[in-house]
Amino acid sequence: MTKPRALQPGDTLAIVSPSSPIAKEKLERGLEVLHQAGYRTKVYPHALDANDYMAGEDKDRMSDLQQAFADPEVDAVYCSRGGYGCARLMPYLDLDAMAASGKMFLGFSDITTIHLALNRRGLVTLYSPMALSFSVERQPWVYESFLSALKGETTTPKDVPKANTL
């Protein structure tokens, strides 16, 4: 398994939308967490596209994702949100090249499809909050946990509530 390198302030995260669309204002609010921590972001050309319930055309979403993994200026690939549409990209992605990049990949929900494909190719990925997750206020431990994971730290913040079995 290839574990991506830990990120440091100044590193760049590519912002892509492989699933459902995100509104510009929500994306901007969500990215503030990264900017305040000293990270740079590069929003890909089609990240704000919207075509009904998907973030633009399949070919454009695929292209942004593929280019983000190939871009030498990018240190990690961060999904704006989940939703629907990721599975439609799978036949067109060069998953071997994406995994070989060794870049950190972040997201959850519909993005799980890509996580699993990259994991099967040996790349460790980070199942994490996305930009949409941070477009609304969260508990401090959520920010702490996310930013620690970017740095490669795996300790759980002390304020995380204990789970309740339902």
C-alpha cells in the first residue's frame, strides 16, 4: 500500500466535483477551513458546473479529476461534495495513473466508488469531510480532526463525543 505524504501549510489541494454540484458560496465557505490553516486551493475548471443533479457533464468531471491527479502543482485531490454521478466516471478514468501519483484523495459518500478503486490499486485514501461539510459551522473537534488527518496525524481529538448504539 502507498500512503500519501502528509500535507503541510503551503501545499495545494485540487478542488474537483465528481458527483453532484456545489454552489459557489458554499464552496468558498467550505474552503476557508483550508485557507485559514495555510493551504492553497486550485479550483478545477468544471468544479462549479451544474447539469441538473450532477456537477456538469461526465467528460468534464472525469477530465478535472484525471488532470488533478496528473498536475505537478497539486499535492492532494479534494472533492467538493458527494451526491450522485461518480460511478458514471469509472470506465473513463485511468485509475492506475491516479493511484501511481501517490496523492492524497479526500471525500466521502458517492466518492466512495473512487476510494475503493484507488485502494484496490494500493493507494491509501482519506475518507473525510468535504468542502460542503464545512459550509456550515461544525464542532471544534471536527475541524481539529480533519486538519490533523491532512498532516498525517491519527490521534482522535479529546472532545470527540462517544458513539451511541441505537
